[in-house]
Amino acid sequence: MTDPASERHRMAKALVDEGVLKSPWLRAAVETVSRERFLHPGVFLDEGRTWRPVTAAGVDPDEWLKIAYSVDTLTTQLDGHLTADQVGGPVAGVPTCSSTDPVTVVGMIETLDLATGHRVLEIGTGTGYSTALMCHYLGEDNVATVEVDAQVAARADAALEATGFSTWTVTGDGLLGHPYRAPYDRVIATCAVRRIPYAWIRQTRPGGVVLGTVGSWPWGTGLAKLAVGDDGTAEGSVIGRSSFMQARAQTVAPVAGDLAARTAYADSERRAQVSPLALEEWMPAFLAQLAAPGAQFVRATGGDGSPLRYLFDPEKESFAEFLADGDSWTVRQGGPVGLWDAVERALVAWQDAGAPDIDSVRLHVTPVSHRYWIGQAPSLRWEHPIT
Ligand SMILES: C[S@@+](CC[C@H](N)C(=O)[O-])C[C@H]1O[C@@H](n2cnc3c(N)ncnc32)[C@H](O)[C@@H]1O
């Protein structure tokens, strides 16, 4: 029978070999904290179009440990309520809770540069596994973790207690932070946000760090690392690509609203200088979200098999519709904001600047705005007022 401790050591070694796990204290945590205890009652394994439920009770113990210590994201909840013990076979659904893959979790914790005595706020407790890794080093009193889903929070709390970490587990909207335990030295979010909530910065000590994934598309999102200044603002960069489920309060509603009149009589029509297919790549998608915050990219196929692409911003009642014409594209735009004009300007300036990757993006957050920029180019600066 497989020994869980040797599985933990094997996973830790794999993370060291990948260059992700560097700190001795974090290696000790990975080698000690039982990931399988945070997966109760089970997980859903990705089978393409469906999810196969696997519970600890319903599978061979060796197989269960193999799953628990795979370096995969393990989905523990679908559609905001379904757990693996509630279904008898593969189901369709959207993941709403998971134990994030250890490469990402450990990489993010390393990025926090934690030191003894630090006080941490985690947003998105999920299974509680990442919380436990930090508690192992900092002590249970120095970690507070907020989870929006009451059932998920209760399961995480039970798992943390069972593994010996009686930490501050809070059920609530993490976008508000958790002022009662502030100030924090570090804030880490394991769900994505459209923009970093100012509450996180207000609750962080000067010199402290806020780490979270920004963006609202399923791809084209980046990990922002901000240092909080004495003046209550925060500045830093997007340090790499990062993909997380959206914070629930900010989940983008499917494009709704009636733009029928506008789409029938578009305000303008022209040839696109850049193919909208560029938005299917990570960095152009990130840029599009900077240039047209609030816009969603929609892909469809015409009756004749031709690709159809759209940008919609229901709040701004604006759209861009792309029609393929051989190798080129016609763009029809309507509404108060020229969505594609803004995105295309950014994409052209970015290409002119040598197409730098996402880690070239800088970010400054104040109580009233988010400013993003790349280098010195005036066309690569975006100010997002907080409304
Ligand atoms: C990817 S999981 C977290 C993974 C977790 N850190 C782990 O190691 O298991 C994301 C979690 O964020 C939670 N979440 C989503 N929106 C939230 C919000 N507004 N406040 C707090 N938690 C939120 C989800 O319910 C989900 O459990």
C-alpha cells in the first residue's frame, strides 16, 4: 500500500526539480501537509466534455493518493453546489472550487517572500490546502482566509482543523478583504479579479505585498504583484501569465441586453488593420482588456462555416462585429465607445514596441483608479477610473 508521506516527498521533489519550490520552509510544508485531507468528499476529473466524480471512499486507496499528489488542479465543486459524492457518473458543469495545481500554488506562495511573523490574508480558501501550507510556516494565528461559498468554507475549515490548523477561516466576500485582522503583510488571491479591490491595499501595511490575478476573460489574465506604499497607493507589475476562476461577485454575466438596433445600424464600418483572431492569443487578450475594460470577446461560426467574432460591452452599450472577407476582416462598430478602435490602437502600438510579453506591464493602484502602462509609449497607457 502506498505511503502518503512518500507521495508528499515525491511531489515536493518534482516541484523542486521544476524550479518552483525553493524555500526550505515551504518544502517542509509540502512534505508535511496531507493534500488528500483537503479533497473531501472527492474530486471531479476532467474528461473533456464531462467530469468524472472520484471519491476517497469509492476508489482504491492507492489510486486516491495518486490523484491527490498529482500536480494537477483538482476540481472539488461544479456549478456552485455539486460535489463528487452527489453524482453517480460523469456530469457536465463549470468548476467553481478546486485545489489549484501545486505548481501554481507553491509558485505563488514563493512569490510572496514570506518571513516568520508575517500576517497573511488569503482570498479564496477553496479546499484550504494553500492555507495549510502557509499556516505550517507562519502559525495558524497569522493566516486569515476568506471563502465566499459557505459550504466550501465549512469543508475547508473542517479539513484545516483536522490537520491541526485552527486558523481564521471567514465566510464572506473576499473582495472586501477582512478588516478585523488587518493590517496584513501579504494579501494573496487564488481567484481572479477584474481589478484589484482597493480594500486589499488599505488593509496591507506599507511595504507589504498584494498578489492576485487580474482580468475577466477565461484567458489573457496576468498575475499582478504590488508593493503597498506609505501614501496608500500600490505599484508593481504583472509578473506572468496566470489563470484562475473568477471571483464570484465579479463573474462576468453572459453577454445580455439588447443591442439589436445598434448592430443593425452600426455607426461605422471599415477594414480591420489587425485580425480579431489575435485576441485568441494570451497577451493580445490581456491588452484588449486594458484597452476596452468591460468588453467580452465572443466567438461563433456562421451557417456557411465562416468564423464570426464580436466584442460586446453591455454596460457601455457598445459592440464591434467582425466579418471575415478572405484573409482580411471588416469591422462594424456601434455605441458610444469604439471598442475595436481602442483595442486595435493598443495592438498596433504593442507590435511597434516589439510585442513585449505580459511581464512588461506595470500597474499603479490608487483609491480612485488603476493605471496600467508598458514602457514610455503614450498609446500603451490606460487609466481605469473606479466607478
Ligand atoms: C481556485 S479555488 C482556491 C484554491 C485554494 N487556494 C486551494 O489551494 O485549494 C478559488 C476559490 O475562490 C473562491 N471565491 C470565489 N470568489 C470569491 C470571493 N469573492 N471571495 C472569496 N472567495 C471567493 C471560490 O469559491 C473558490 O473556492
